[in-house]
Amino acid sequence: MVVSPLFPPQPGGVADHTERLAAELGAWAKVTVLTSAGPAAESRQFTVRPTVRNWRDVPALRAALEEASTAGPILWQYVPHMYGRGGVNSAVPVVMAALRACGRRQVVIAHEIAAPFSPWPQRFWYALAHRWQWRQVLRHADCVGISTEAWLEAQRSRAPELRDKLCLVPSPATIPVAPLEEGFAGRWRAGLGWPDELLILGCLGSLCASKRFAWVRTAWQQAQRPGRPVGLVTGGQPPALGPLAGQGRLFCSLGYAPAAEVSRVLQLTDVLLLPFLDGASERRTTFMAGLSHGRAIVTTLGHNTGPTLRRADFFRAVGARQTEAFAAVVAELLADGPQRARLGEAARRAYARDYDWPKVAARVADLLRGTPAPCA
């Protein structure tokens, strides 16, 4: 059984991740998803029970779990804010403790652990509560998969006795690679008035502060050359661009388009720009989408970038504060087609080898069965 308050039609990365993971796990066992009360789910190869009205109600949550499945392992999708206001919910650790006492195996996938501390009193209390909840999760779970290698290393350093309980479970791309129909590229470009030879930069995801769209805009504007204009396409939340100094005709926002449309347009981009404030990591599904689509990626290395990605050679990256260097690398790649091709092919191979859904689902299935899995 998979437990997640977020599930389609609710939007968000965790909702999409839960749906895809449940489908993949269905290759090993019968799967039921327990989620928040809402519309009846479409027919799928697994069962969806949208029955939980209050994730803080211990008796009701236990009853919902029992009604969904009386035996077998339980997989908890964990992001603190999913379970309560400010991410504070003491009911989940209580229920996990009761399940542990009953002998139910529990695996947790942590997409986030805790909010950073803040001088604001309310936010400080939330961050403190998150850390208390996390300690309870670690105590009651049989295994905890963490989506970011940097977090995994930090947790193992703080609690060496839990080393064998913790492992890396990356978050694969939630945008499947769609077939590119013959003639699509020409029709799409013609619809925008873009010539076939126009180079295109891409950017995906909600444009919150951590995505630093200002870096994308700067790199795009600095990449323009006389006789060699550069287009920019974004997917997800449309940016508030403001005046573009005559470049508006070179910009396209897909908005919240269907995944297949985003995939096809992503395949037309020459360079994908992902300047994360905290750095590239295994939890960033937009980064994973770039890898799976074989794109040349320019991103950043920050405090959430673990040692494996810091050593990787299948994308280009600069420090999380190096704005000018970011724009320079983008310009370099736009001028070097062979390098873009090499990076794209290396990205595709790395994704298939380490991060694709069959690999991740097989690891999670082993954790649910209690079979030792390779935990980087």
C-alpha cells in the first residue's frame, strides 16, 4: 500500500510521482494508494482509495489504513507540509508507531525532511516540529529512502547507527519521453514564426525563488548574436518577464501544457537551463526530465548537490552564485553543436543507468520486501 495525501488530479510533483511509482510497483505486487478524500479516480492498473478526510485524526487514519489493506508493507510518501498546517502533524508518527507494534513493514520515501530555521517565530516552530517528526519517522520506519544524496550523507553523518536503514531513492522524471511525429518540429516553429535554424533555450518548472528565472533571462539575452538570434521556451508557471527589449517574438511560454506536448517541445530545445538556488540534485524532476530527454543541461552546484553529481560529466554546471559564469557556459554550448550532442547522449545514458523508473521502482520493491538493495 502507498500512502500519499497528494495524488492526481491534485497538481504537483509528489502527486505525479505517486501515480507513476504505484504503476511501476504493480509489476511486483497488487498496489493500493490511500490518499486524501476527493473525486473518484480513473480506472488504473492499481486501486486508489481517496478516503482520508483528516490526516490529523489518529483513529480515522488507522481505520482508513486497515480498510485499504490489512496486511503487507506500507510505503509512506513524506513531505512534511503534505500532512498538516505548516507541516506539523503528530498523528502520523503515532500511527506509524502503532503499525510497527503490529509488525507491519514500513518504508518511507522522503522528498523533503524539514524546513530551514527562520528568525520568524512561527516558521522557527515549524522547523523545530519538522525535526521532531523526522526523528519519529526514522525510529518507526524499517527503511527510509531519501531523494537527495547530500541529505543522505548528512543524515548518515549525524546518526551513524542508522546507516543501514537509510538509502538513496532518486525522483525520476514525471514527463515521459513522447514520440516526435514527423514534421512536428517544422509545424511548431512555423506556428511561432521561428525559422528552422533558430537555436532554442528551455526552462521547466514553477518559477519560484529557488529556480532563479532572472539567471535564465540574463543568459538568454546575453546569448543573442548579430545574425544568430536565440529563442526561449518555458514550461510550467508563466514568468512575469516585463519589457524584453524587442525580444518578445523570440519567447514562448507553454504554461501548464499536457506532458506529451512539453516532452515534444523539450526535444526541440538545444540547451536546458536549470539554475537552482540549492544546486542540482536527485530530487529535481525537471533536471531528471532533461536527462531522460537527452538534453544538454546547464545547472548549478549548491548545498543540495551530492558528491556523485559533483563528479558527473553528463551536464555542465557552475557555482550557485556564479551568474556571469552561468551565462558564459550557455553561450559556449550554443556555439558548440558537437559538445551539445555529446552532453545530451551522456545525459540519456546516465538516466537510463541510474535514475529511470524501472531502476528506482525495483529498488523500492526490494525495500518493501525487506530484500537488501544497493543503497548508495
